[in-house]
Amino acid sequence: MTEDNIKQKTRQILEKARLKLITSLTDSIPQTIAVIGAFLIGAIVLAATGYSPLEAYGTMLAGAFGDIYGIGQTLTQATPILFTALAFLLAFKCGLFNLGAEGQLIIGGFFAAVVGVSLNGLPVFIHLPLALLAGILGGAIWGFIPAILKAKLGAHEVITTLMSSYVALYVTSYFVNYPLKAPGWVSQTIPIAASAELPRLLPVTQLSAAFILSIAAAIATAYLLEKTTIGYEIRAIGLNPAAAENAGISTKRGMILALVISGAIAGVGGAGEILGVHRRFIDGFSPGYGWDGIAVALIGGLNPLGSIIAAILFGAIRSGGISMNISTGVPLDIINVLQALVVLFVAAPKIFEYVKKKGGFKWLKLST
Amino acid sequence: MSSAIKMVGITKSFSGTLANDGIDFDVKEGEVHSLLGENGAGKTVLMSILYGLYKPDQGKIFVKGKEAKIENPAKAISLGIGMVHQHFMLVPSLTVAENIVLGSEPEKYRFWLDSEKANEDVTELSRKYGLEVDPKTVVNTLPVGVQQRVEILKALFRRAEFLILDEPTSVLSPQEVVGLFKAIAALKQQGKSVVFISHKLKEVCAISDRITVLKRGRISGTVNKENIDMEELAKMMVGREIPVVPLQNPFLQEKVVLQAEGLKAFDKRKMLGLKSVTFKVHESEILGMAGIEGNGQSELIEVLMGLRKLDEGKILLNGKPITNASVHERIKSGFSIIPEDRQKTGLVLDFSVSDNLILGRQDQPPFAEKFYKLNLEKESELAQELIQEYSIQTPTKETPVRHLSGGTQQRVVVAREFSRQPKFIIASQPTRGLDIGAAEYVRRKLIEMRDKGCAILLISADLDEVLALSDRIAVIYEGKIVAVREHSKTNELEIGLLMTGAAND
């Protein structure tokens, strides 16, 4: 290759990268506006309740990103939300509204914990992957159940995924309160074996290798959607099921596959929490990661890589909110207010658009 | 008799297509005036304008000599105009009487529905017009014919003097049609006017005082009862505009590619949509399927593609049975389809041109590689090739097809379907909604494919197109093939009469 050739190639690649950056920046304008808007209104709420918005946000920012500990906690909080966001968006691309990431995460965590506490004496390189696989399997099963109900009986996935989340919560709760309960007052299992633990990345913080897994999952999801035939078919079904069917793509098969993969992703998220953060299964360990994931996916523009940024934002609000609470006395509830505002700005119109496009609130029988 | 309703110079277009083009139409008191025409001729649009559902771009409406601005159905109702739609607008869980009085319910102690009064009113009304119904029956338990009666009573309850019936017989059994005609006669006697919209020649001839024929948004003539001539009407309805190129097909072969035997299938309403359809398509042959829409064509296409379950019958491709093959298997063995509605079933509008071009082939080499990897370079190469070969006017191959014109979208479909070397092509309304140039292009391509050896089933409501392209013509009517003719041994008149059920083999 001549020098000119190389120069030309480099220029082409740079130009491509520049275009990509510009489009992704312009694509994220609505999300950016939403976040700014949410914080502005949040400031009004803070001022009205007698706190200084500047001080509050300042300590929040410092708490979330000010030091290694803060960054560690931000990323720790972001990890499970990123998994559930990916789970939501993958199903969404197939035209499905998976409200079951919460349950899939819980089951995934539970399966991982069972393998983690039971198979003692295995070497790390077998025990840890097995525990993670158990998490994948648990989530996948919890995605498969609503999928098969939809394919065979036509049950709407909004209802079945939502309900299966509660089943997951209460079934696991039973196990850690009775057969698998560790001695003591807390509803939890005994600690998992050290050989099943995901390594911690930063000292003092809870940040574990699960974070790396979540980034890998985001890249894998993007790859699956854009560069594989499965992703192509999933997207075709999501955008126009009739045309997909006409082209010989089985929409039922595609939907089952999408929900199973979606569940599996949420399942790894749960396994990551158990094996990396808590190191035992605790009843109700998820403070609603599944629901936050929906918001994060939508704020991330239903894009796996955008979801990384949105998940870190949500993680920062959570971890920064705690330091804000400690140093300025602003109640922790402001976190929920801020998150809700971001969701209102971004997600609500999108959810409505989507549901409308899908034929209205037919399953609620409102629009007859 | 004077004209009670007069529509003058009505013009209405939808995104560039003229649905009504300067139409003059009038209804006299106490007459049955039919609007006859093929699907898409503009009948329903014209009447929807009269009923206030659409606003005309141009034109005026006079009711009893006074100009009327009809902005909405409420206004139309207040002027005494009632419309019974093709799809009923009844609340299924309410009783007959409740449905009829809905919106102007008789009240008792304010806000309480006076059911007794409602029942009495309805009974009286039904007796007056000879439209028998039981006011207390719940609507969803009634057969369609009776539901239609309820719709008519609903309009009469609102004091309609002009009743528009949109394709009222399309949902009825023959016996129910007789009942409807009796009811229409009774209405006429009471001095009501009826506009009867239909594409069924025989029915229109049986019931009308006057018939106005619409074709492609224009009036092709109005005929009085005394001068009805079925052949003349059929000609007015389907008359040709494209000059037909006499076809010589030197390639015609004896070899049968597709064979359909005794196909039976139910339609969406769970009625028999296809009643024993049998036909063959040979190599290098275009078999035209002429017929008015809704006579089983959609069911036939779905059954052939494997999208709808066949209740009886066999389908063979090159002698091999494929009756139970999936859509995927059919495509792999050489089926291609230009679907009737390219936007709904032919394309993924938010996919790029190149993504659309591999739809249906995405899981086959060279596009699919190991581990489900999609070969994007091969996809891009194919797109480049097809964009050139089929002159697809698109800014880039990454442009979503949503942004392309209808003609260009159709080129994308044609390019995709014809480039995978099909053995059998189903072309359903392949030129619908296209401008002349684009339509011509698609027709030429069809002939090109035929000359290459493809067996083509052309399904079109446009008789001119069927006549211009087909080597043989089959006529489908009410789910049956009523005749098959050689191109050289038939004419539009004969086919037109067969299509409308006015003639039979």
C-alpha cells in the first residue's frame, strides 16, 4: 500500500467516525433535554422545600463522581440497571413489552445463588461460570414462560411478564424464608462459596466484575441486533410482523427467542448482583432494578450503547443521592423524584406512542 | 319528482390520487338510486362526503334546494341523511332497542334510561317499515342480516329520509338479500330515498330506479330503470383505458409449474372464502385472475403462500406437493410474491433499502454465515446491484424505504422478489396506486420474467391489466373460479359479466 492510499483510508475512517458521532449526538438531543429538564424541575422542588438546589446538586455530583469510592458506587448501581435495560430493549425491538425484567433478574440471582452455595469444592474457573450459567438459565426460563403463553394461547406479554415478576418475588421469598434460610433473623441464604464469587474491582467499593459483564452484554446485544440474522429477524418482526411473516420469518419463533434472550440478559444481571455484590441471596435484594431498566432503555434511545450512558446516569443519581442525603439532609426521596421526572420527560410519551401504535390499550378493553 | 339531494362538481383527492373527480350526483324523493362501480371507483368516498365523514376539496351539496355545509355526521343526520356502513357500528353487548336509541335515549326521571319507552318506540318503528326485530335481544346474538336491519332502524329512528346503504349485500346470504330488498321496497313506499352502493350488477339491476356508474373517480353514465342493459353497464364499469398490446407468447410451455386442486379455506369471518378452487399455471405463462375484490382473492393468495390454513385441497410445485410447507420452505423452493399492500406486508418501512432487499433471504448464504452472522458486505453488494438493475431512485442504500415514493417502494419489492430466481410468482395488484410510468415498468418486468420461464399468477381487480398481460384468464367470483378463458378467445365484456356474476359458465 502506498502512503497516499493509507492517508486516504485513514481519512475515510475518520470521516465515517465523525458522521457517526454527529448522528449519535443529534439522536440524543431529546434525551439530553429531558435530563436537563428533569434536573431544572427538581431544582424547583428542592428550592420550594427549603434546600439549596446548587448545594444539593453539587454534593450529589461530588458524591457520584468526586472520588474513586463514589465512581465505584455509581458503577455498582448502574450495573444491574444496565442488564435490565438491555433485556427490555431487546424484547422491545421485537415489538414486545417485557415488563418482567424484575422477575427475570430475581430468578437469575436465585439460580446463581443455589449453584453458588451448593456445589462446594469446585475450582473457580468451573464454579463461577456454572453459577453465571445458572443465572442465564433462570432468567431464560422466566422469559420463556410468558413467551410460550403468548405464542400458544395469545396471552398478552404485558400482563404475563408483569405477573411473572411477582411470582418470582414470592417464590424466591418462600425459599429463603423456609427451606434455604440461613440461621438468624434475616431472610437470606448462607453465603456462596468463594469459588463462585465474582471478583471485586475496586477496594472498599462493591464494584465487581459484573460491571464488565454488563458492558460486554451491551456490546453483545448491539452486535446481535445489528450484525446477525437473528437480530435482523427480531427487528423485522418488531417493525412489521406482517411483512416478516410474508417473508417466511416465523414471528412466533422470533418472539419466543427474543423473550428468552431478554430474560437471559436480565438473569445474568441478577447473578451478577448475587455473585458480585451480596454474595448470598437476600429476600427482596432488588429495589426495582427491573423497572429502572425500562426507563434507562428508553432514555438510552433504545440503543444498547446509549443505555450504558443512561444506566450510569441513573447509577449516579442513586449513589450521589446518598451522599447528598448525608451531607445536606435532603431526603432520599428526591432521588425518586428526579428519576420519575426523567422518566416522565422521556419515557412516558414514548410508551404511549408505542402502545398506541400497537393497537391501543386493547388488552385493557378501554378502546372499544 | 324533484331532486332532494344534489351534489355538484364533487372533487376529492387523497395524497395525490383523485378519488372523486368532478362528480355530479342527485337523489330524488322516494327513489332507489344505485351507485355502481368497481372497488376503488370512488363510490364510498362520494357517499362519505355526503354523510360528512370527509370534506370535499371542491363542489357543493344541496339538500332540498338549499346549499348545505355538511361538516360531520351529526349535521348529516340533522338534514335527514342516514348511512349504514359496510361494517356495522353497533354496540354488541347492548340490546336492539338500546342500540337504536343510543345517543337520543328516552329518559325517565332524568339520566335514567326509559327501557320500556325505548322498546315501545322500536317496536312501533319496526312495524311501520316492516323491519322485524325483537327490541330486547342482545345484538351480538343476532345474525348479520338482522344486525343490518337494526342499523337501518337506527337511521330511521333519527328521522332519516335519505338512506345510504354501503355494499349492504356483501355480508348477507342470498335469503337475507331477498329480505333486504323487500325492506328497501317498503322504505320506498313510505317515501324514503335510498342510495344503494354495490358492485354487483344483478342486484343493482333488480332494485334500482336509476343507476349511476362510477369508474376511477368519474361518472361514466347514469341509466334509468327502463333503459337498463347489463352488458352496457358492465362496459361502463370496467371499460378499458390502457391500450392492450396484443400478446404473442412464443415461450408458452406445456409443463405445469403450479397446480392447485380443490382449494377450500375459511375467511376471516369463518365463512367459506374459497370454495374448491382448481387451476394450473404453466411454465412461461401468466394466468390472470380477474375478479372484483373480496371474492376470495386474498384467501387464495394466503393459502398459496402458506399464511392461511387450507381446509381441503392440494398445492403442487413442479409435481411435488407443498400443501403443508411453511412460508419459509415455499420461498426457498422458488415462490415469490408481490403482495397487494406493499407497505403493510411487502416492506419493513423503517428498514433501509438494502435491508429490505434481503428480506426473506437473510438466513441463506451468502447473506448468512456461520454463527448466524449477517454478511453486511454481501448485503451491500446485492443492494448496489439491484438499485442499478431496477433503477431504484433512492438517495442511498441506507435510506429507509419509508422515505421513498410509492413507485420506488414497489421497485424495491419487485427487485427483491424477481432477483431470487423464482419459479412461481404471485403478483397481487402489482400496479395499484402507481403512476403510469411505474405501472408500465412493473408490467414489462412481469412479461420479462414470464419469458424467462416463470409461472406467474396475476391477481388484479383491474380488468384492463389482466387482459393486457395474461395468456389465460380465470375469473373468480364468490370464492369459485367460474370460468377460464384463453386470452385470444375472450373479451372484456365476457369477463366483465363473469366477474359481476351476471353470466355463468
